[in-house]
Amino acid sequence: MSRLGVALVAGILGLLAVGQLRGQAGVPGLAGLSAQELTLLIANLADRNEQLRGDVSELSRQEARLAAANAGGVTTVGQLRSELRSIRAWAGVTAVTGQGVTINVRGASGGEGVEDLLNELRNAGAEAIAVGGVRIVPGVVVGGGPGALSVENVALGDGFEIDAIGSPEILTGTLTRAGGVVAQIATTYPEAVLTVTPTNRLPLPATSRSLVPAYARPRL
């Protein structure tokens, strides 16, 4: 469209606006404006409205970004808390409950045999272990000869239980397989009798040992 056509359309719109505005009472100040002034006023109002629409769109986009960032922040915090709970459970700082196996040990057995059993449980995927009600964490060792076993200065005697959380099927199969650790302990300690029982709910206590390093410091 040529400039002349645009001017003509604008002039017609201005005349229409003048006629409408002059016909309305209670709108002071507009009746004395010329067609050109009214046309300019309408154009300015249209530009301002367009700017306001742009501002609304930008604010809507900012709101969407803030909502997404807030949702992402909540998700991140939730993930961090979940990971922290998992780490604390792995470290033995918190009590845990889950399915697993209970190993009933009767008869004289030695510390080396029990440690072999604990290592086999870890290799089979045990996530938490307790011996005689004492949570096994790094630094906790079951020691002593037959009839004199102890863990963390707690005497075990010739009868105690080992609880391990993990897949009952995998743990049971690993321990009781032919030539497995249970068979090896029975060969080394003929008086020892080990019974493996799967369970759906097994509560394990938290460790009473302080896991804060005495000499090491984290390096950032």
C-alpha cells in the first residue's frame, strides 16, 4: 500500500474518531483536537498498547522460567536429601530396615571364618550387616578364637545371629551354594552349624561408632 493510501486511511479513521468522540459527552479535552491530533493520539495509544502486550509476554516468560527454576531447585534438593539418606545408610549412621537374610550361628567358630562370611555377604550385594546386634561398618571386626568371639567388645559366645539386608534370593544362593562359604566354615569348624533364613523385614541398628576422622580433613 502506498503512503498516500495509508494517509487516506488514517485520515478517515481520524474523522470517524472525531465524529464519535465529539458525539460523546463527558470526555473533556478531546472535542477541541483536530483530526491530525486525534490520529496521532490513536497511533500513540496503539504503540503503547503494543508495548504493554510485549511487557505482558515478557513477564509471562519470566514467570515460566522462575517456576521451572523453582521446580528444578526443589527437585535438586530432594535428590540431594535422598542421596544423603542413602550415604548415611551405607555408612551405618542411621538404622535401616529391609528384606534380607538372617544367619543363625551355633557352635564354636573362629573370627576368620566369620569375617570370610561377612566378605561373602558384601560381595553378594549386602547393603547393611549386623553381627550380634552390632552394625558392621569400616573398622569393626569380628575377632577371637572359637568360643571367644567378640565384636566391638561385645562377646558373641557360641550362639549369635548375623543379619544382612539385600536380595534374599541372591544372598541365600551365594551362601548356601555347593563349596560356598558356609560349606567352607563347616569344614574348618566342624562344631559350627550355620542356618540361613530369608526374611522380608529385617531391622538393623545404627552404629555407635563415631565415623568422624580423627586426623584426616576433607580437601576442597
